[in-house]
Amino acid sequence: MTMREYMLGNVAIARGLLEGSVQVIAGYPGTPSSEIIDTLASREDQDYHIEWSVNEKVAMEVAVGAAWAGVRSVVTMKHVGLNVAADPFMTLAYAGTKGGLIAIVADDPSCHSSQNEQDTRRYARFALVPCFDPSTPQEAKDMIPYAFEFSEKFEIPVIFRPTTRISHGKSDIELGEVPSDKPVPHFEKLLDRWVMLPKNARPRHTHLLSIQQPIEDALAESPWNSLELKPDARLGVIGAGIASVYAKEALQELGLEASFLKIGTYPVPKKLILELLSTVDTVIIFEELEPVVEEQVRMIAQESGLEVSIIGKTGGFVPREGELDINAFLEALKKAFDLEVEPETGGVSLELAPRPPALCAGCSHRATFYSMKKVFGKDAIYPSDIGCYTLGIQSGTVETTLCMGSSISIASGLYHAGEKRPICCSIGDSTFFHTGMNSLLNAVFNKANITVTILDNRITAMTGHQPNPGVGFTVTGEPTVEVSLAELCRAMGAEFVTVVDPYRLEETQEAFKAAKDFEGTAVVIAKQPCVISGKRAGIRRVPYIVDPEKCEGCKQCVKFGCPAIEFDEDNKCAVITAICSGCGVCAQICKFEAIKEVKR
């Protein structure tokens, strides 16, 4: 009997890993990829090793070690994580693997939760490794075991590239069998492959180039590429990944006769592309982000001497940025053929109120930023980093955000450039462990006169509350070493290191004053558990209320920015709502002692 289950795309990918007999799983949290490891870590019947590594480079290397031992491994990350892991990954393409190795790199078209929307298919072409580009959650699940087999056949790592709509979409998934037999690990000492000296790298590069055509031929025969030729059709459509689903649906709704090529793997299936181009006058290429397929199609047409009109991102017919959908395909048809095509309305049209992201009620980051701004002032410079705390932009204390760990390095660069204004940067605990440690070491070593604020909320909150080396437990809940941020900073040479509770405003502001006055690199660690993880752990604080008799309507508590505080214009009085977490910061801000704990 066929088993089916309704599941999230990332859960389906996790299921595919089980069906593919994965034995080692490593990754770093990053939306939209995080739920893959979260799902596998929550299983009771684990016959695999699973971990959140300190960053993507480390995770990649853990997976490499497992693959070199002959077992199947996977590394998960979001698209920008591959920038961090690129150093080992590019050379790994030369060295190759023994056990299958899949790098799951989730792209984020439209930057839903990312600082850019780079296209991982470019990395695959750069590294000369295969890339799998699923079009549905079902296909994503089914591709994984195939990708492991493919990796082992050619002894090469492969990229698996889901996008946000694949990872976070839901679908009815047909399940396969989960094998029970797994290979016994054995590391074979192949020094000519595993030791990348120049004399070994040169022949391995030659080998990598020699298998490109066999890889292309094998992928062309895979079930992930398919060509439907319509006998009388003069229009051809090429759809890649999830964009192929949008294009197919639009063609069906319009009733257009068109030959259709779906592409799900890279290198692209050149023979199928040539076959399509040989039968049509015009081809539309529909793919998200970069014109990866389009560039190849244009080269194939030119090399083959085919006079085919190619419509895609060149000329602006298909957007090169953002997510695509059915309407984007209809718009491309409209531009290309001057057709009267009505866009899809999607049923009932609702005009929703804007809901900008905000720090949670009682978030300790807000309190830290409040004290930081009080001490350093508006004229100071505030570099920051990647995390929930990036929302500190609303407090005026986030003025740069580039990449993980960059806040400290950018602060150092500003100081060494000769900037005379005070510089106070902020970085989260997980981000500090990720790549901030090197930046702090560099700042101390090169004598940057800056203040580094580590926002230690005891978890990796933004991506779903994953553990990090500072919390004392692993992804499976197993107790482990709890790394002290203060001791770590001192070990790296920082002479000024202090730990504060950001809910205690006076104490925190005194620490910032001392840090500001210190000559050199000062570190202030604002330590307070995330309010969400705190509640899950059973931490309950008494909420606060406003005494309307004492409230003067100055709105200082409202300006603090906590979503639990509102203002009653009729009564000209602040009101604290039910979402109050009881942090008590607003009570310390109020000059009139109008805010008090609720009496129980």
C-alpha cells in the first residue's frame, strides 16, 4: 500500500534523506533551509549523526570527512552560506568523494529573509559539479536518493537547490521505503586525492573536466528533465525548477499549443534543448534569478546555426530579480507577442494592513539598544550583523549589515580609516561563534578602539531557536560543553570584558559608559534569554500595568518601541496589553512611576 503524508517541503527533503540512507548530517541554520535538520533531529529512531555546526564551512568539512569514510552525508545551509563554505567546496570538486555527498543550498528569491538573492546554480557551474533543481516538494523528496547515487557514481559532490517556495510550501507526498542497511565506514588513504598539493590538484582538475560530458549525458537521461514535443507547435517553452510549474499551468489555462522542456538538472541537457530548438521558431525561457539556462540555450542555438527567437531575461521579458509566478509568465507572453492576456487574480482580493517585522514584546535586544543609544548618542556609528537584532534599525542602532560576523570587522575598518566618532557594533551570540570570533581577534590584535556588544540571548533565535556552542546542549538535546563568551573573549586578548543583564538599564548603561571610555577593544555581553525560548523553558514573569492616575501621557514608554505598549488617545494614557512579557524595562523608563507590576 502506498503511503502518503501532507508535509512541508523541508520535511519532505528530510524524508528523502532517510530514504537515501544518510549517515552524517551537518549544517548551519539559515532560512529557508533550517527545518531539514530540525525535523531529523526530532526523530527518536536515529541511526545517523546529526549536528548544528558552528558555521557552514565547518559543516561542509564534517560532511566531507564522512563522505571520505565511504558513507552518505549531507550539509545544509541557505544560499549565502555557500559563500562561507566555498573554500572547501571548490577544492572538494577536484578531490571528489567516496560516499555520496549532497550540499543542500536553499535559495531565497525575493530576499524574504536574506541580504541578497544570489543564484546557487552559478556556484555549480563555477565548481563544475552537478546541481539538482526540484520543481515540487514531491520531486525534492524523490531527487535526494537519486542525487546520492549520482554522487557516488561519479565520486563527486552534488548541489541540491530548493528555493523558498519548495522549502516552505506544503504538499501531499508519496513516501518511499527507508532502507535499513548502511555501509560500514572505512577511510581509504588515497593521498593523491585527499592531499591537495599542486602536483595532485593538477591531475584532479583534468579528471574533473574529463567527466563533465558523462555527467551531462547521465543527467539528460534522468527523470528530472522531460521534453514534450507538439507536432504543429511553433512555440517552445523551457521551464527550470519551480518556474516550470508556473509556466506549465499558465499554458494550460491559456490553451496555448507549445512544446515544453522541463529542466531540473545542471549541466543542462543540451541534446534535449537542441531537439526543441530544431522544431520551433520561438522559445521562451522561464527561470528564477540568473539567466543560467538562457545563456546555455543561446550558445547552443548559435553553435548549431539555428535561427530561433529566444525570449528570456535578455530584453527584459522575464525579470532577473525576485520570485516568478504565473503572472510573470503571462506578462512575458504579453510583452513578447503583444497579446491581450489578463493576469491571474488569485480569487478574492484582500487589502491587508501593513505588518512590518518588529522585535518581540520584552525582547532583551530592544533594552540593550536603548541603553546603547543613551550612552553613545545619535552621532555614534553603529555597525551590526545578521540576526533578530537587525531590527534594531528601528532604534537607530543598526547602520550597517553586510554578512555574518562583519559588524566587528567593519567597525575596525571605520576606526582605522580615521573616523573620530564613537563606534559601537552589535553581534548575536550564534553569529559571534559563526564568524565573529575571527573579527574580534583581528580587532584586538590590530588595536581597534571600538565597543563590541555581543547580544547573548542564549539561542539562535531568528532561524527557529537552534542551539549554539554557548547553550550547553546539542541539536538532539544532549548535554555538552557550554562555552563562556566572556572567557572566550578574554582568551582572545580583550582586556575589557563585562557581562550585563540588559533588563537592568542603569547597570547596562554604566557598562557602556566604561566601555566607551576604554582605550582599545571593549566587549559588553548583554546576556538575557530570548523571551520565546524562555517561555518554552517555563520562565514566567509578572506582567505590568499602567496607573492612569499617574500617567502624564509623555509617550516615552511608547517610543521605546515595545509592541505590548499602546496609547489610548481618548484617555491620553499608555496601555500595556496582554502580550507583556514582564521584562520591566518600561517601568524603569517611566519618569512618573506610572508603570507597576500586576498585583497577584
